Amino acid sequence: MPHTLKAAWGQNRTVLGNFVALSVVQASNYLVPVIILPYLFRVLGDSRYGLIELARAVSIYFLTVTDYGFSFSATREISVHREDPQKVSEIFSAVMLLRFLLVVLSLGALVAIVLGVPRLRAEWPVYLLAFGHVIGQWLLPAWLYQGMERMKLVAGVNITARVLFIVAIFVFVAGPADYLYVPLFQSVTSIVTGLVVLIVAFRAFGLRFHVPPAGVLMRELKNGWHIFLSQIAVRLYTTSNVVILGLFADVSFVGYYSAGDKIVRAVQGLQLPLSQAIFPHIGKLASQSKQAALTFTAGVTKIVSVLTLGLSVGLFVAAPYVARAALGPDFAPGVPVIRILSFLPFIIGLSNIFGVQIMVNFGLKRTMTRILAAASVFNIVVALVLVVPFRHIGMSVTAVLTELFVTTVMFVVLRRKGIDLFQTKTEGVPSEA
């Protein structure tokens, strides 16, 4: 086999292996909640289930803060410097230290918010227990493994922890009074998973932790800043829907909306491993040839479009059957939620290509941040208008309209910069100018 073909095969095999490992991780992240959903909804009831989902939504805000965009910025930086152990240790040390500081600040903010809002204060233990997942995600340097394109260990430990979590739920959660066990078990398994993967990382990659100089810390903060703003904006038009619904309506409606959203997101998540696997690959290609990276992404766009459209159509048709299986006899309020949200896999699949794969990897982070910031304002306004009269249905419509807004604006912006990923040949190289 010629040397060039061997090199190409080696690159493709690495991407494929990373894709498979990420598929396992994403499958566990999305499928485990769906597996336990029917049991928890029946055993806890819609109100207790809604309360747990509200606490989870609040913790997701802090997950976003503590991630600070490092899952993308540090992943890309690690992928570029993976052959330099000293540089990798520098990046690792800076990111872990910064994330620790953000975890401490987030915990203080959570305590203040929960104690300051009467509706949250009444159930304060569930919110503090849910925060344990934030600590676990800080300990888990998945971004490091992803940048090194060695995700097999993360996948193995993750799936083991998820299985133990499922077993614990079925064994110990037997009625509404046991609702606190759900965030407790999730936090414990998350922390243990993070510790195991972190300990192995030191030996596998020859890491040396040290307190980096201020210049390095500032560099990492700067690298992740625009992605952080983008992710905060995304949370404001995704997770905020659950929080707004929980503040303005009974938590039972949170239960139905969250259940439907969880089902749809699980289906949508089937395409995320591909997105995560190709992200560092596109970033590396872009550092060598932006045109080559654009051509590669154009081919992926066609595949993603077909796959996600099929997922959306299947969800819309199967909504009544899926709702009955997941929610039991009182499934009816969940059907319209699933049907409305069924458009999301196709819409978000495209926005991920336009935003994460192209805009982040090609220096359009500020443009993407502005789009997502506008979308967050759009979402909150629409959500506040629709939440009282239409409750869970209004939140579902809000979610679809907002994602459609994001995808459409991103497509238009890229077209104006000469980029059309639906064409066989992609002309032009995007820039912030």
C-alpha cells in the first residue's frame, strides 16, 4: 500500500475509532435517562419527576459555566499539540485549575439562589444533590481524551457507571418518597467516573500538574471565551424553557415537557458522536488547509441532513406509541410535546454543522456568539409569552422556533461569506471581516 494511502487510512481509522467510542458515551448519556424514564415517571409521579428535572435543569446552568467552552477550545488545542507532552500538561493544568475555581464560584451561586428563591428553597436538598454531577464533570477530562483521540477508556468507564446507576435506581427508588436518591446516585456515579478517568490520564499521557503562570491561564480563558458565551446563549434557549415552566406552572407540566424533550434529545443524540468525532479532525485540517476542511465538511453535511431528516419523520409518526411506552396510562399530554419537538433532530443537526464545525473551527466564533445571543433573547421573549396560556405546549413551540431561527441565520451568514455546504464544491473561506 502506498505511503499516502496508509497515512489516509490511519487518519480515517483514528476518526472511526474515536467516533465509535464517542458513540458509546453519547448513547449512555442519552439512552440511560430514556431507559429509566418510564419507571421513574410511574413510580415518582409527574410532580416528583418534574421536580427532579427542574433541579437537573438548574445544575445544567452550572455545568455550562464550569465547562467554559473548554470541551471545544481545549480539545482543539490538545489535538494540535498532542505530540508535545510538556504542552499537553500545560494545557491540562490550566484548564483543570480554571474549572476548579469555576466549580467553587458556581456552588456559592447555587446556594445563594436556592436560599433566595422561596419556590426552590422548599426543596433545597434536591438542588444541592444535583450539583454533585457538576463536580463529577469537572473531574472528568473528556476533552483531553478527545483531543488525543483516545476515547475508549472514557467510553468503558462511562458505560460501567451508567449501568450501576440504572441498577441503583431500580433497587432503591420504590416510591415518591425516594426521589432524592435519583440526583444522589447520579452525582456519586459521575464523581467516581471522573476520578477513575482522571487518575488513568496521568499515567496514560505522562501528565504533570503544575500551577501555570497567569499568562497561560489568561490564554485559556481567552480561547474558550466565545464558545462559553455561545454555550451560555444556548442554555438560555434550551434549559431555560424548563426553568421558566417550573417557575410559572405546576411542576407536573415540567414533567411532561422534560419527558418529551428527553426522548427527542435521545434520538437527536444519535448524530452527536459523529459531530464530536469530526470536530478535532476538521480543526486539524483547517490548520493545514481551510479549503480541504470545507470540502470534507460539505460531504458530512449531506450525510447528516439525510440521517436527521429520517429521525425527525420517524419521531413525528411514532409519537403516540413512544409517549404511551414512556409515560404509561397518563401519556396523552406528552404526545404533542414529542410531535412538536420531533423537528429538532433535523434542525439542530444542520445548525451544529454550520456553527460548531465551521464557525468555531474557522475563526467565526464571535459571529456565532452574536447569533446565539440573539436567539437566547428571542427564546426568552417567546417563552414568557407562551408559558402561561399554553404551558408545556408553548415551551415546545418556543424550542422549535428558536432552533429554526439559529439554523436559518447561520446558513444565511455563511452564504454571504461564500460558503454553501449543500454544494458539491465549496468556494470561499469564511472570516470575521
